[in-house]
Amino acid sequence: CSRNPDEAEFHQVVKEIFDSLVPVIAQHPEYMKESILERIVEPERLITFRVPWVDDKGHIHVNRGYRVQFNSAIGPYKGGLRFHPSVNPSVVKFLGFEQIFKNSLTGQPIGGGKGGADFDPKGKSDAEIMRFSQSFMHELGQHIGPDIDIPAGDIGVGPREIGYMFGQYKKMHGRFEAGTITGKGLDYGGSLVRKEATGYGTIYFVEKMLEKQGVNFKDQTVAVSGSGNVSIYAIEKAQDLGAKVITCSDSDGYIYDEKGIDVETVKRLKEVERRRIEDYLEEHPHAKYYDTPTDVWTIPCTVALPCATQQEIDDETANLLIKNGVIAVGEGANMPTSLEAINTFKKNNVHFAPAKAANAGGVAVSSLEMAQNNMGFSWSFEEVDGRLREIMKNIYDNSSEAAEKYGYAGDLVIGANISGFLKVADAMVAQGVV
Ligand code: NDP
């Protein structure tokens, strides 16, 4: 902690991962000898830069941009970009550290990275978003490339922002390098299913986790938080599989629709018209809206899917969910559940799907996008979706087997950490002290 003061999010993720590696270190003294933990926790590089931009009234603003290139032991750095006022070195490092293990779990050859800026896209015009994205890429573009570091989207960075950044990168370098950023539009090197991948993948993972317990996903009542990229496609796939989804939210409030959320309305409001979730009531007046987003977890459900942001479920909320009958929790977002809450779920036999495993579908399909870019052709929706489903199944099996092997059968938090760690640690040992 003294090396990284005031980095609460980073401390939480490091503690969670290192605690779960205790049985591995006990059986593999070579990792201690090689100081793998000391090395893996220090980013290979943290880039911080100025992002100046001009608003529509001609006023100049300055934001701060970041890219953490955390670990390249098993492949080029890969991870999303987040545009949100809360972005700071602690948040970027927590996300980047988590990404190392998540990317390893996918079985794809990708290292860990993450980035973003403390920029608030809310209320900005398209032209302002374009000027900001271009200025951001003007600096970031000097540090990335298809074999170096391949960014993607995250909170506040969707297809629109990716398009502006790709355009700027292309102009800077004077060549069309599709494999330099993922989440691109389908007309210029994007992959089918990338948009849906994180949400769909979360559902595939939770479905598999429940199936192992003999529980059918289609019988579940599901509460989802958020109404962004992950939430929308988690809702869509949960409904495809026959479950009933009754909530969604944004940072202003949440919707409770006892008849089941109409996902097409949410898509239109959020993806096309960029409006607030409260406006859902215009078409669905029977639904209820509450302006307290974190209270979404007071609605009784059997499966809870936090898909909005970090720190959504604390211990008190976990206890309330349990009292209301939750049997499974799947983290679509990164670190939405506190360590205390995770322990409470475990103690009460709630099946818990941790983010690094459950939401790895996004980066997995990003890697498939890179593969298609390298080969110069595109797979069909069914082909990519099938591969995604297979990857999520493998992540579940590998996490489950690792947990069992090291004496924590059924604990997917520990199993995912161990499974993700081993491959990276072995690659670091093989490559020497660099
Ligand atoms: P988006 O920006 O598309 O959506 C985020 C959603 O969460 C928005 O609806 C936003 O509302 C809402 N939200 C933000 N803060 C709060 C809050 N305090 N309370 C309630 N709702 C809130 O982001 P994504 O869907 O892409 O990402 C969501 C999470 O998933 C993040 O943790 C991200 O790191 C993680 N993730 C995303 C991946 C991807 O492929 N996109 C991959 C893996 C993980 P508002 O519009 O009001 O801001």
C-alpha cells in the first residue's frame, strides 16, 4: 500500500487476487524464487497524458488521459478505454491488473492493459465527442499498434468513439491497420457479436454455472443493473433463454417492470436516442421508476446481474438479496461486488460468477476480431457466437477444475484467479527477468 497510496480500487483487486493465490504459491516455490508476485503487481508501463479539446462554444478544456500497459507475458496488451469522470490511476490500474488474468482465462494470446480519461461524455454533442476522441488518440496513437497494444471500448466508449479514434489513428499513421483497435463498425473491420459479447458471455457463464447445480436458467427471475452495452445484451440473452428480467437502471434511477423489461425500448432509448432510462415509462406506463439507482437490488430476484459499474453491491445489499431469495450472482461489470459481499454470498451458498470469468466474453470476441482482421475476412454471427459460447464454457470448466485441484471446490473466484495466473506466471518465468 505504501508504494501506491490512495489507490483503494487497486488495493482491493490485488488483495482479492493475491489471497486466492496462497495455495498455488505453497505448491510452487519457484514463483516465490522468481519474485513473480512482486513483478506482476507492477505495471510494465503507465502512460499519463494531456488531452486538450475545444467545446462547441470555443472554450478550451483539458482532461487527463491514461494507458496502463500492465503485462505482455502472453501477448500484446489488450483492454478497454473508459471515458468517465471517476477515471484515475487507481481505477485504471485495478482494471488493468484484473485484465491480465481475464485475458489469460480466455485462452487467447493477449496480455493485460486498460486506459481512459477523466472526461464526462454526458451532455456533450457529437462534435465535442469527436474532437475529444481525436485529441485522446493523437497521444495514445503513439503507444499502440496491432502487435503492441490493442485498445477497445468500456464505459463511455462505444462504437461512435471507437470510430472517431480509429479514424484519427489512421490519419496519424497513414495506413489502414484494422487490428489496432477492436469494437470497430462492421463496415471497417469490426466483428459480428462484439457488441453483444460481454452481455451474452455473462449469461452463457451463469447458465453453465446453474446447469452444474441442476438449475434451469429459464426458470429464473433476473435483476440487472445498468442499461449500457453489457446490460442490454445480458437482458437480451437472458430473455432468449426464457428467463424473466425485471429491472434495469442508469446513474439517475432504475426501472422495475414486473411484466419483463422490453429490451427493444431500452436499446432505442440508450443506443439510438441517448436518453435517460426514466423515459422507458413513456411507452410502458405500468412500469415503475425510482430515482435511487442502487436500490435496484431491493427488488426480489433469484439471479442478480450487476452490469453497470464498480462497487454496486456491499455487504448490506448482499444480505438483502439473500433474504429476498437470490441463488446466483453474475458480475457483468468489473468489481461491482465488495470483498465482504462476496464472502457473504459464499457463506450462504449463493453461486457466484466473478467478473474476470463471467465478463471475459467481450475481450474474447475482441481477440476473435483481431484474428479476422489478420486473416482479412469475416465470420458469420453464428460462427462467432458459437466460438464465444465455447470459450465461456472453457472458462467455467478451467476455473472450476483449478478451484478443485487447489482445495477450493466450487469457489469460482479462487478458481478463476488461479487458472488465469498460472499461464501468465509460467510465461514470465520462461521469459526471464525482463
Ligand atoms: P456503458 O457506458 O455502455 O454502460 C454503463 C451503464 O451503467 C450505463 O447505463 C450507466 O448509466 C450505468 N451506470 C453508471 N454508473 C452507474 C451507477 N452508479 N448506478 C447505476 N447505473 C450506473 O458501459 P458498459 O456496459 O460497456 O460497461 C459496464 C461495466 O462492464 C463496466 O464495469 C465495464 O468495465 C464492464 N465491462 C464492459 C465490457 C464491454 O465489452 N463493454 C467488457 C468487460 C467489462 P449512465 O448512462 O447514467 O451513465
